[in-house]
Amino acid sequence: MQHSSLKILTIVGARPQFIKAAAVSRIARSLEHITEVLVHTGQHYDQNMSDVFFTELDIPKPNYHLGIGSGTHGIQTGKMLGAIEEVLVKEKPDWVLVYGDTNSTLAGALAATKLHIPIAHVEAGLRSFNRKMPEEINRVLTDHAANLLFTPTEVANQNLYKEGIASNLIHLVGDVMYDASLYYVKKAELASHILDSLKLQPQKYILSTIHRAENTDTSDRLTAIIEALSKLSQEILVVLPLHPRTKKILKDLQMLDKIPETLRLIDPVSYYDMILLEKNSKMIVTDSGGIQKEAYFYQVPCITLRDETEWVELVDAGWNHLVAPTSSSEIYQKIKNQMCQPIPSSTNNLYGDGTAASKILEVL
Ligand code: UD1
Ligand code: UDP
């Protein structure tokens, strides 16, 4: 089929968005009629939170780097809004493409909708139904501003129908993170030496990540999580690549120095290293959205330290278990109990067939 030329402006800014955008951008670059302009808001800026993903995943250098950096929600989102508007006025794209639920997502959607530029939202329709989460507000507002909503699951479609979004705007394409995992896992296996460099043996450690505001910004919850992981680590090594947000708060609470060596805090790792750490772990304990799914992609049981999850199908299928991180003894006990359970029988294709990116570009 003959396609007319198309200019897409992609907005990214935070770690998971680099991975999602890498999957779509790779296919976009293989299509002659598509031009992609890449905008990095600068929400994440440490080398190991940003540049490492561009190099490793072969994402082109952003055409615009806005250098916004950290700030309160209002300041950060507001600065992005103004800076993105300038780029949109100059570039006049046919579509603005935004991913997920961060402040970069919302700023991109707001800037575009005010200029009447159509918005495509990838990972639309996810809901935790907890309006206290900044991510929930970001995704609801972005979905309602979007002109095309690319959903990963049927549950996401149902959420959007219930909010009155017209069904002809919604396209169930699967999950772009699944596309990414299929494409990069082989490369990761060849390139990453993380197990050797950390002297880890497969199945002999638990992998954990903690960064959500609802867990880090309440000292009771963060303390309960760290105490539980510390106790657990006396029995099985726990490896915790530490998000800068969590590191800063642990430092402020003067907790960093009190953590036992068996709870191994390491700097954030590259995507390839993360894939290897995930694949070889006995269990994953996390509050990350992306890592809950990756646990399932690599068939590793997962405990999610949150009150609710957007990825409900993982809980229904027995791959993920929710544990509200309120008491350290309860977290510890639930992880221990779960480690004795058999691995769930495999469920295939909860997140599509690995061609979400191609489907998105076809619809656009
Ligand atoms: C953001 C997203 C969250 C997503 C996460 C992925 C919002 C509201 N939240 O949370 O949904 O799950 O990214 O990782 O958009 N910092 C650094 N260096 C960096 C980046 C951050 O030191 O490169 C520190 C700063 O102290 C900053 C804090 O981390 O204030 C929080 O960063 P921010 O981007 O505001 O939110 P995240 O917690 O990363
Ligand atoms: N990730 C990574 N290195 C790390 C931690 C996470 O490459 O040290 C990857 C992880 O594999 C997943 C994505 O980052 O693909 C998830 O991002 P994060 O947990 O920061 O955000 P969320 O998915 O919760 O929004």
C-alpha cells in the first residue's frame, strides 16, 4: 500500500519511556514515509537514568533536549509545557506521540491539545483508581486529551469505554514493552556480564526495585519495606538497584548506612543488565509498573508492594501478588510464603504478540 508522508513528534523524558519509545522508533525508522522528531524533556538526566538507554537501545540522539530536570509537579510540568509548545509551533507535526503516565506525558499532551495537534497515547486505558497517585491523574488527563488511544489489554479498553471515550479512537495493539523484551533479550544475553560482575548465581537472589512516591514519600512505608528486605536478605541475597529518588530519601532519613550488606544496594543498571538480573532472579519484589510485566515476560514470580496495580491480569493469572507495604513483618512473611509456592502454569500472550509498535504505526 502507498502511504503519504507522516511527521511524528515523540515526547519522552523518564526511564521507562526510553524503552517504550525504542520499540516504536526502531520500526518508524525502517519506514521511509515516516519522519520522527524526538523530544527529550530532561525529566530524567543522570547518565544511568537516561543516556545509557539511548546508547544501548540505539535510540537516535533527541532532536530537542529540553533540559527541564527535577522539580515539584507544578514547576516541572509547567516548564515542560512551555518548552514543548515552542518545539511544536516550530515543527508542526502531524501527530504527537506520548507514552505512559509521567509528567512528561501530561505536558506533551497538554501542549499538543492546546495547539490542536492530534495526540496518540501509547499505554492508554490503564487505571489504578487511586487518584492520589500522580501517575493516575497524568494518564486520565492524557487519555481524555488523546485522539488515538493505543491500549495494551482488553481491560484497558473497558476502562476507557466506562469513561465514555469513543470506541473508534481506541486500538488494542498489545504492549510495546513486550515488543522491546522480545527484541532486546537476545542482545542482552550476549552483552551483559552483570551476574559475573556482581558475583551472583542464578536463582540465588531476589531482585527488588522501589521508587513510587506512595512508598518513598511516606517514611513508615519506606521503613517497613527496607526492614522487610533487610530481614529477608539474611536468608537469601537481595539485590536492589536504587532509584535516585529512593536513594535521596533514604539518605535524608539516615537509613542508608544501617542497611546490611546482604541487601545489596547498587546504582541503577542499564536495560540489558536489568533483563539479566530479572531473568535469573528467584523472585522479583517491586513497585514498578514495567518490572511487574517484565517478571511475567521472563516467567519470574513477582510481588508488588502496592495497594493496587493497573496490571490486574498478572494478579488474576497468579504471576503477581499484591502486598500493601504497611508492616515489615507482613511483607517479610508474604514474600517467604510466596517463595514456597509453585511457579504458576504459563499463560501466553497477555500482552499481545510482540508487534504492538508496527500496529501503532500502521494506524497512524
Ligand atoms: C517518574 C514518574 C513515575 C515513573 C518513574 C520512572 C512522574 C510524576 N513520575 O518518577 O511515574 O514510574 O519516573 O522511573 O512523572 N532524580 C535524580 N536523577 C534523575 C532523575 C531523578 O537524581 O536522573 C531524583 C531527583 O531528586 C528527583 C527525584 O529523583 O526529584 C524524582 O524524579 P522525578 O522524575 O520527579 O520522578 P520519579 O520518581 O523519577
Ligand atoms: N530498569 C532498568 N534499570 C534499572 C531499573 C529499571 O533498565 O535499574 C528498566 C526496567 O527493566 C523497565 C523500566 O526500567 O523496563 C521500568 O522503569 P521504572 O521502574 O523506573 O518505571 P515504571 O515502569 O514504574 O514507570
